[in-house]
Amino acid sequence: MTPRRDALAFLRRFASAPKVELHLHLEGAVPAAVLVGLSSRSAKPIFPDVASVRARRRALGSPDAFFGFYRDVCRQIRSSADYAVIARSLVARLARENVRWAEVYVSPAVVEKIGLDWFDVRDALEHTFAEHEARGGGRVRVLLDFVRHWGPAAAERVLDLHAERPWPRVVGFGLGGEETAFATGDFAEVYRRGRRAGLLPVVHAGEWGGPDSVADAVHFLQPVRIAHGIRAAEDPALLKTLARKGVVCDVCPTSNLRTGAVSRGAEHPLRRMLAAGVPVTLSTDDPGLFGTTLVGEFRRAASWGASGAELERCAADARQAAARTRSYTAR
Ligand SMILES: [Zn+2]
């Protein structure tokens, strides 16, 4: 669909405007050229050139294909210096897009799975993010991500690491990974612990899991925000609950298409969520894996018929959500 004129006017203003991005994953942000560089150290590189990364993007379409791609990206990371390279490319993209506040999911469990020391990686990331801010780049804050399919004990370990040496840049925690693994209630205790530590609770739900996954997340985990949450649109009462409680959904249009969560743009519930009064923000999720930008996500929503006012609402909801993080954590 050709974007509406008011949406095009918004996009022109938005291109250079200060922005907020609240849903993106560190390893998923690695640009194709950087991924090729990391991969080139292998005898048989999985990603020998940018065309091979693009081919992998085109072959997505299911959760399994997505997690396979994500795992293969993680397999190219060998050191904390590699993490610094990825973080530098991430902040360079944030600077290009004038993102003044970003909340990035960083997963100590993934770092340890790769075989690296969490504190080494954390120090490398801190150095890169601090340098970016010192140069006048936007603020980068961290959400510690639990990997759902590794269970509640692995999530407890993440909070143990944070308790051992707290990282002031951390503002919250989330639960990503395979959405249908483990019952949501299994994570209720670790969420209580995270909240007691003064951290903002966020959770991935309603991407591949149905509306029940969103309802369970709200009931058991009491998140301030939900990453995706789009399947809530199948239950009007649930949309009303999200709107009433002010639970923000951090929606990623390109990601939803590429992973097969939504089969066609025309079916994406973004506008129905907005119409129901749910606070919605737009983000890239995994900009390296999906080959997208924050402006690109707004452009895609415009191509689905979102009006200038609806796009402005998403940008305003993101600013408000960022303010809420700051007031929640005093950072
Ligand atoms: Zn995500």
C-alpha cells in the first residue's frame, strides 16, 4: 500500500528527529559486513560474504529458522573483543539514526554458553557504551535477558552474576528465547527477585505464543513492557487489560514478518492495538539479522496504512516508556 500523505510527512520529520528504541538484541544487531568479518576466521566460513547473510535472511520464516540463524551468529563470537566490535557497530547505527535512548537486551547466559567470561564481556561493552555517550551519542541502557528455553535456574544465574558485581548500566531484565518453552509461572519467583533488585521487568510474549502467553505474562510476571505482544490482538478483552494497565508493547514489524509470526503486512495487528488504546513502540529487534533500521520500521508501518498520527503515537509512547524506565530505576 502507498503510505498516506500525513504518514510521509511524519517520516520526513522523523528521519532526523531524536528517537527512542526499546527492543533490540545485541548479537542480533551485528551488521552483515561485520558478521562476514567474524566468520572469515573459520576454515570454512558459514558467512563467506554479504550475499550469504542476505540468503539466510530470505530463508527465514519460522521460529526454528530464526533461532538457527541467531545460534550461527553467536558461533562466530570468540572473545570479549568481538563483543566490543559488535557493540561499536550497534552504537554507530544508533548514532546514524539519532537514537538518543536505547535499551539493549544483553544475555549473560548466551555469553557463558559461548564460553566467555561474563565480566570480561561486560567490561568491554561498558567501555564501548561509555565512549559512545562521552562523544555525545545517545544513552544506551541494558536489559539483562534470560533465555527462556534454558529455564528458571539459568535466569537465577543471571541475577546472581548481577548481584555479584552490579552493572550500573542495567535498568531491567527480560525473558527472551523460545516462547513456548517452560510455563510462564515457572519464572514468577525470579521476576519477583528482579523487581526486588529495583530492575524494570520486561518479557517476550505474544510473538509465536497465542494471546494466552500474553495473559500469563501479565498475570505471573507483571511486566512494565511486553516485547511483541501482537497476539494479544486476538483477544479484545486482553487488549483492554493492556490498555487499562498501561502495559507497553514493543512491536517489531519487520521481525514479525521475517520470523513468520505474521504472514502478511495486511494481517499485522499494530493498528488494532493502537485503536484499542494499547501503548505501542516500534523497534528493530535484530537489525543485523533482518537488515532493518528504526526508520525502516516506521516506514513499514506506514506501508501498512498507519497514519501520521498513529506513527507519532508510537514515537510518543516510546518517549514515555523511556521516561518510565528512568523514573523506575533512577538512571
Ligand atoms: Zn526480541
